[in-house]
Amino acid sequence: MRLNPAPLRELPPVTRWLLGLSFAGWLAMLLFGPRASVTLGLVPYLFVHELWLWQCVTYIFLHATIWHFLFNALMLWMFGRLLEPVMGSRRFLVYFLGCGAAAGLFTAVWNHGSLVPVVGASGAIFALLGAFAFLFPDATVYLYFILPMSARTMAVLLGLLEFALTLSRPGSGISNVTHLGGLAAGLGWLWAERRWRERPPREEPDPGAVERLEIDRLLEKISRKGQGALSASELRRLDDYSRRRGGRA
């Protein structure tokens, strides 16, 4: 699969807007510092115990440093320009925000007593990585821009790495559990979508068979209780059926 660079103005609209919001979030961190990170970042204790639920979305667009912003912006640029045209803009936006929020929720539950803000789009970015591996599993990519491998292999390796780091480095300053949550949410989302699309069509009952069952019920009612047991509507239904069937019930 050949990837061609695209200038910013040619990016799909949602990807472009997400980049703009991420830049605005970095500026907010630059201008307001800790106040922005506590209010708009994801503080697990505040999210779980004080129900600051908006943090599960707003944390995605904040970035602690310019390098943090630039790296996630690069990843969003790389994956967004490929995935948004394939997924469609609305679906891409819902997927990005939904998986980012799911990663935030997973992080908050995992560290429910923490007062340390979590910021950054990395959870949503890992969901985009999962989407790329799901949709283009055999595409050749370069892990850390060095090691060539299939997209499927890279997703598996990074998932295992983030899982190991989540367990071994709980206080490292990098929220590996957020990365893992985003990747898992993205793959689970797309798997569920595929299963839903591939489900067998629901078989509608044959109207003729349903009608015949109803007529059989009415005839059985007559045989047990006599014709007088039928209501006026049941008599009309039986008479209409008899006329359409040439007088044969």
C-alpha cells in the first residue's frame, strides 16, 4: 500500500478540525497551566467520585508539551488522512471521540484514586492504529519508523507492550493504560460493527402461512364451540378467506 503525503489543506475535514482542537488544547495548557489540566484534563478521582464526566472527552485535546502535541498531531495526520475517507467523516469522528472516551473511562476506573491529571490524544490515536490494522491488516508499516512489519503484527506487538508497561510501570508519568484502553476499544468497536453487518437477515414469516394458522384456529374453535362462538370480526375474516379461496377453507 503506497502512502502519499498530503498537505494540511487537503486533509479530510474532521481530521483537520481535530488537529485544530488539539492545537487549541495545547495553547490552553500553555496559557492556564495546572488550572486547565485539572479542569479539562482527566483526573481519575474527580471523574469517578465527583462525576466530572466531561473530562473523558476534553482530556483528549490537551497536551502537556509541544513535543507531546507534535507527536500526536503527526499520528493523527498519518492515520486520519487514510481512515476518514474509508470510514466516512461522521463515523470517523464518532469512532475517534468514542474510543478516546472509552480509553479515558478505562484509565479513570483503573486509577480511580489518582489526583494526577491525564492529558493527550494517545488513547484515541491507539484506537486509530487499531482501525488501520483492522481495515488494512497486511499493509506494510514501520514500527517506530524503523522495523518493517504488517499492520496487524504492529498492533499486536504494541498491545502486548502497552499491557506489560501498564503492569510494570504504574507511576512512570506515561499513561500506558490509556493507550491500551484506546487500542482495545477500537478493535472491539470494529469487531462488533463487522459482526452486526454480517449477521444473517431476519426471516420474515410467510403472510400466507400466518393467515392459514389463524384460519385453522378459527375452524378449530367452530368444531369445539360452534359457529356462534366466533366474534363478528372473526366471522368476517373466515368469510373473506373462503371467498378468496373459492369457497374452500
